[in-house]
Amino acid sequence: MELKGETAVITGAASGIGRAVAISLAKRGCNVALVDLNPAGLEETASQLFPYNIQATLHVADIGDAQAIAALPDAIMTRHGRVDWLVNNAGVALGGQFEDISSENFEWLFNINFWGVVRMTRAFLPMLRAAPAARIVNLSSIFGIIAPPEQSAYVASKFAVRGFSQSLRHELANTKISVTVVHPGGVATSIADNARGPAHRTDDEIAQGRIEMKRLLTMPPAQAGEIIVIAALARKGRVMVGSDATFAAFVERLFPVSYWSKLQRLRGR
């Protein structure tokens, strides 16, 4: 499907899935407003869009900052004049036992993973309503369906994104705006590199935890980006990204209470 003339706002666009979605949309002729806290990463993403002859603008902003989000609509509308896609991809990770996680770190994660989605949606919904046919794409996670231990903050935020997206989709069912919630499994992004841990853990322990997490991140981001864009183009309400996510969601559906012990046993085999 050609998207020439349309504009997509993409958060977390400096790397990983955000960058992959930007490339996938640019291939289809869509202009992009790239949003991230990392200016060097945004420049790298923009450099990979040169072959597609689209307009790409860079917007350095912290998605955990309400004031930064409030300034984005005017900045993006000034440059693009319209918004047809909102891709809420920005996210961070925080591991450790709940009792070891500080309230400050819990709130830091929620400000980005959940409130960032809510605030971006509120900020851009008027522009999306004015578009001929608009799409909201919210990145949850397979951890928005299953809830592993030592992931209480991340899991809570991704379950919240899932619930918010489903309710919003029902509210917008009779409008021109579709809502797609995305549940990626192990996609090879930099989220593990930037994850926080409990204050009492040593640097070596945190580094080892990141190594163990990265072993599960195997799908190339480019593949994930294509899956997400194709699903959003089809206006699907939900999309699983990766066979690991599909399988875990299937087990959870069969065993909604005991799925974790069953997944652990299967992993051991």
C-alpha cells in the first residue's frame, strides 16, 4: 500500500523497532517525524531513510516528560502539516524483585512506558481525527500478556498499554482511526543495554542480567518492523511479533493461572 503524502510520528525512533518501523513506512512513501532522546541515534535513523525520498524530521524529546510531549504537536505540524500515524514505541526496562525496586525507578519506567503512550495519544488525537484515515500503533509486549517474576514494573506498564489500547480501539470503532496493540517477543533491540536494576546489585550482576536478557532477543528489528506495519495497514486490533510471543500467548490462553510453571518446564526441556 502506498502511503505517499502521509506522515507518521514515531517515538523511540533512534534504534530498534522504532527505526525499523520508520524504514518500513518510508519504503511505502510515508513521511516521518522521528522522536527520541538520543540525537545521534535519530541522525543515524534519518541517514537510512535517504534512499526513499521522503521528508524526515528529527525531534529530540524525552517521552517521560509531559512538557516535552506537549511541545511536539506544534513542532511536527509546522514541518509536516498533517499526522496520519502515531506509533508509540518508546520504552525502557527495569528488572529485579519488586521489594528491591525503588519507587523512583518504578515511576521513571511508568512515565515512559505508559504515561508516554497516554500523553502522546492525547496530544495527537485531534490531528489524527482530521486525517482521511489514521492509525494508532501502541507497543505493548509479550509481557503485556504473561507476567514473569522480577519484571513487575515492566509487566504492569505493558498490561496497562494493552488495556488502554483495547478500550481506545472500542471508543474509536466508528471513526476513521484504527488502534493496533503490538506484542513483540524477543526482538534484538538495545532495551537490555539500557535496562535499570536494583540499587544493591553490583555492576557485574547487572551486566550478567543484561547478557541473559539479550540471549532471548533474536528477531531482527527489520522483520519486526515489517510485521507491525503490515498489521497496522490491515487495521488489525492486535498483532503478535515472533513465534515465541505467539506460543507464550497460546499457553497463557490455555492455562491462564498456571501458564508460568508450564512455560518454565517447556523451557527446561
